[in-house]
Amino acid sequence: MPKVKPKRHVPSIDMTAMVDVAFLLLTFFIMTTKFRAAEKVQVDTPYSTGDVKLKNDSTMVITVNDDGRVFISFGSPTVRGAIFDRMAMRHGAYFNRVTDKGRDFFSHTEQFGTSISEFGKWLGGKDPLVMEDYTHNGIPLGDDGRPNELLYWITEVRQFDAKNMKFAIKGDRETSMPTIEKVIHSLQEKKANKFFLITNMEAGAAPKGAEPSAPAAPAAAPGAPADPKPPGM
Amino acid sequence: MAELNHSKSSKTRIDMTAMVDVAFLLLTFFILTTTLATPGSLEVNKPSSEGITEVPCNNTLTLYAGADDKVHCVLGCDTPPITTDFSADGIRRVIAEALAANPKLIISIKPTEHSYFRNLVDLLDEMEITNAPRFALAHVTDEDKIFLADNRLK
């Protein structure tokens, strides 16, 4: 850079109006954004062309991850609180040790996957940070001798508001079908014959299954790791 | 105005460029996060589990979702299964041809224990794409298992 500077005419633009607009929009988006709560499990939903949009507040989402653990989430804190109280009434023994802090924490937790027999352990303390760190092992579906607790929750939801509450199943691409069928069966048992499968929107007209049909290993062992290629990508 | 800078103008100018940068950065962030979080979903209406009616097999196309992303299609009663995949040339053509031959066809979807959730979603999605009027999600019975085993299929 030469040291000799010519006289500069820096054009100065008045940015006040632009800043005004930017902050106005910013405020609007900050106000309207509702952050998705951190999820206890990560699921990669399959792709489909289905475009039904679900109202979050009145939906019970049953999430099943790839190793078959089941989680439940309700959209709004009021619904969560109400369902929790109904469960506490019905299965009192498990809820004896749950503190007020615990109930409060539950109604602010979007997703959980804990057997009610462990609720005392999970929600029995006073420190929300400890509750936050609790490991969720999934809701029992009636295997290994424990009752099907998903049925309990569905029952309460149906009795709470059968007309407006919807059910959705959010499965991972790699979730094996027997687990999904168990969930569907539980829903049907409580006469929830209409439900939704949450999927990713397929991009454009890309046909699904465009993946080259993998050289199928003949007689692969059941549950052999399938290649996790998303179809159509 | 710019020329007046050296004179005794009492107006102080604040450089707002950085502020605008920050504002737009945040703005972009919030715009992106608001619109991206809307997943789609497939609606499933299952018939009530009471009063299950058996459908005559000559009017059905049964799709078994099998292992390794394969579908085994059985059209009608005692026909040998055709194994295909989830591509547009595979299962979609099978369904389209069967529907063209018999518009009253009932399609029965049976995901076997070796299949994954994505296979179910793919099949249900195919129903939507091919506009199949009547289809049902059914459970794989013991007879189905024997049938598949007889044909050495999974």
C-alpha cells in the first residue's frame, strides 16, 4: 500500500432505516420461534411423499428408535401435567415418591422414556439437573414379564380427550417392524385406529428406492445390519 | 454531508455496519430455524380390530416386506411370489399393472419380522403414489410364514 493517500471521499450511507427493518424482523422471528426441545433419542425418519402437517400440541408422539426403545412426547405442558395427574391417580403406588418438583419437571419435559416403576427414582429428588441427566431406557411394551405401559399411557390420553388427541408414530428407518407392530397393536387395542407416521418430506420427485438394489447377501442373518443408505438420496 | 466532516459539525456519526451485520446474522438464523422444523406425516386409518372380514384371495395383491429391502408380491391365490425391490421400476410397476388389470384389487401389506420401519413407510407411500383405492396393513400370520418359508423367502 502506498503511503501517499489521495483525498478520499468515503460515501456514507445512512443505515438507520435498514437497522430498523432488520431489528423489526429479528424481533418478530425471535418472538414467534418455538425451539424444538432437545430430544432424548435421535431418530432418522424415513422418507415419504406424505405431507399431512401435525399440530404439535394435541398429538401424542410415540418415538421408537433403531434399537427398539420407546419414548413418548406430548406437545404442551398442560397436556403433560394433566396426563401425569391421571396416571398418578391410577397407578398411585409408583408415584408416591414423586415430589412436586418432579411433577413440575415432568410437565416441562417434552420427551420421556421411563417405566413408571422408575418414576420414583427419576422424579423423586429436588434437583432438576439430576432429573435431566437420568437415563431413559424406554417404555416397556410388555416383553420380559413387565406389563405393556404404553397401553397405560394411551388409555389415559384416550380418556383425557379422545376427540382431539391424535397419535403419531415416529420410527427410525432402521427400527425393526415387530416393535412397530407392537406399538400399532397397542394403539388399536385402545381403539385408536387412526394415527400418523412421521416421515421426512421426500425432496422433489426423486423416486424412492433409487438406490441400486444392494447385492443382497443371500440368507443374511436376521437383523443383519442393513446399509443405512436413505432411500432416494 | 461528507464534505462537512472536517468542519465543526456537531452531529456524531456512528458506524452501524457491524450492527447491521449482527442483526442480519441473527435474522437469518431465526428465519432458518423456524421454517425447517415441519416434518410431514402419513395418515394411517386402520379398520377396527373387531369384525375382521376375510377377503377372498383371488381379489388381492399381497405385499410381504422382506429382509434386505425386498418385497415379495403375490397376486391372487396360488401364484408363486415375485420378488422385487422398492424402486419405481420394481414395486410401483407391479402395483400399477395389477391395478390396471383389476381396479377393485385389495392390496394387503404384510411387513415381516425381517423388515424395517422404512419398508412399511415406503409401501404405504406407494399406495399414495399409485392411488390404490383399497389397501390394508395386515399382520403376518403363521400361514404366511409357512408360505414364505416354503418359497425360501425372507
